[in-house]
Amino acid sequence: MLRERLQALDSEWRQVPRAVEFERLIEERLGANRVRHSISVTKVLHLVAGDLGLDTASAVSAGLLHDSCKAMKNEAMLETAERYGIPLNETHMERPNLLHGHVAAALCRHEWHVADESVCEAIAWHVTGHPGLGLLGQALFFADFSEPLREHPESDEALRIYDAQCFRSALRYAARAKLDHLRKKGLLIDPNTEAFCAWLDTRGVV
Ligand SMILES: [Fe+2]
Ligand SMILES: [Fe+2]
């Protein structure tokens, strides 16, 4: 069971290249709660990556850095996005924080020397998902939604589905639950969020 495996997981994720460096980086940029969340995501992703045959070093980098720009102020977020040529849509202008994945990916590519493009892609799209997202990105989306420090009951359910069914069923559940939550709150929804759900639905369950 994923939850039990997480409890049994020691700090082996810290042994992968650059893990300690990236942990320090986020400690400088984020508050304690967000750092705890990032480490929790990293642990889930480390296990899931192992299950899916993905590189665990890439998983640890993606988990640690995915929210590295979450605390940026709106003005800095938009300014950094423009500097790196990130295309902005109407939703971004209204909710600049939705850009925190794309902006973090740009810093990974241009400032933090993260050469693994699958890590940058995963980080860029972890907020909304998008059709055709690579497997590491899918795993990060799932880990971000389901890590056990999340307080919503859907987190638990996503972990349960992972064990009872499979990764793809759990990911579909997570993507749908996130979309439903945004709709319920009446928040402006990025079109990629809906497109990601629809894409996952068309692929069926393995
Ligand atoms: Fe995030
Ligand atoms: Fe996150």
C-alpha cells in the first residue's frame, strides 16, 4: 500500500544527485508548509517513479522544484513569464499564480541548469496538466494531488485507487476531482485543465 510504503520510506530520496541542493533552494524560496508539501510530493513521486520504471533522480528534482515559484508575487510572476517568452492567456492575467509551474520550468532551464527536459515539462504542466503530457508529468500531477499532507478527502481516495486499481485510474480520478473542485469554487479554469481530463478519458484505463 502506497501510504504504508511512504511511512517506511527513509531519506533515500536525498541520495540522488542534486537533491540536497534543490531542497536548500526551496527552503530559501518557500515557507515551511510549502517545503513540507514539496518533500511529501517528492516522496510519493519517488515511489511512483519506481513503480512506473521512471528515473528516480528526475522524479526527485521534479518533486522538489515543482512549487519553487509558488510564493512569487503576481507582478514578478508575469514579468518573469514575459522575460522567458511564456505565452500568456486570459486565465493567466486573472490568476497569475497559475503560471508558477511554467515560470519554475523556465528557471530550471535557464538558471538552475536542469538539463532533463522531462523534469522541466513535468514542472511546467503540474498545475493544469495538458493533453500529451509525458509520464513523469502525469506522475507529478498525481503526486501533487494525492500526497498525504493534503487535507482534502480526495487525496486519500486517489492513493486508494492507485493501490486497488492502477496509476492511470488514480490519475484520471485526481484530474477529474481537481476540475470538479475548481468548478465548485467558481474559479476561472485554464482550458488545459479540461483538455487534460478529456485526454485522459479517451485513453481508457489500463
Ligand atoms: Fe503547484
Ligand atoms: Fe504542489
